[in-house]
Amino acid sequence: MSSSLTVRRIAADQGATLRELRTSSLRDAPDAFDETLEEALSEQAETFDAAAARHAASETAASFILYTEGHPAGLVGAYFDETPERKALVCALWVAPAVRHLRGGELLVNTASAWLAERGADEIYAWVADANRNAMRFYEALGFGPTGEHQPIARAPQEWQTLLVRHVKHV
């Protein structure tokens, strides 16, 4: 991986950066996320400020930002769901097209996975749209495999998504 890439957990004061990355991701891949560009643009700045502050401090949810040469260029979320199993998930992965060839997505997923593992996760999950073959291949290359669980996508119930899992190797 390029030494010009770094990943850091979002800081409490990065609401504007979060908004910029979220809207960029929705412009680039409007069907890949649970919200629309219009929904993100209609959100108040305070909503992004609150999310950044929450994800900077929470022990159950975090956002990580990819930087290239110091500029934000990607984003991933990590969280524990509220089920009794307390599944650890990575979500909302996006890397700017200009830097995708630098393997920033891998760096983001691995950083988010390490954060989840540090908090006790033995398995990391990711929901991937069945129609998104590039994302499916990406996650498979990182060691994720199917769980056998499928469900309709909330915003497009005629489309399906598959739950993938990667086992954590604790050292």
C-alpha cells in the first residue's frame, strides 16, 4: 500500500468532513448506500456534527476516514449491532475513484475490523448488494465469505443483499 495513505478515526469536530465524504459517495454510487443524495443534502449540518462527535467517542460505533496526502478520500463505518449476538459490522465503505487503485478500501476495512476486534469481535460482518459484483469480489479478496443469510435491500426491496463474514485472528 502507498505510504501516502493513512486512516484515522473521525474526530469530534469533523462533521463537515463527514458530510463531504457522504455526499461524495452518494454522487459516485447513488445505489450503494441506505440513503439518497437528496436525503443527505437535506440533513442539517448539526446532524453530521452530532454523528462525528458520537463516532469519535463511542465504544460501539465509529467512522474511519482515509486520507491521501492529508486530504480526505474515503470513509467506512464500524459498529456492533443491538442484537443479543452483538454482531460486529463494517458498513458504508467508499473510496474516491481517483485513489481506488491504491488499496485504500482494504486499509479502511482492515482498520475498522481491527477496531472491532479490539472490542471483542471474533467475526466481522458486511452486507453487500448481490448486484454489486465488484464489492462482492473486494470483500471475498479480504477473506469474507457468505453466511447464507440474504435479505431484501430496504430502499429497493426487489433487490437482495448477502451477509458476508470474516473470522478474526486474535494474536
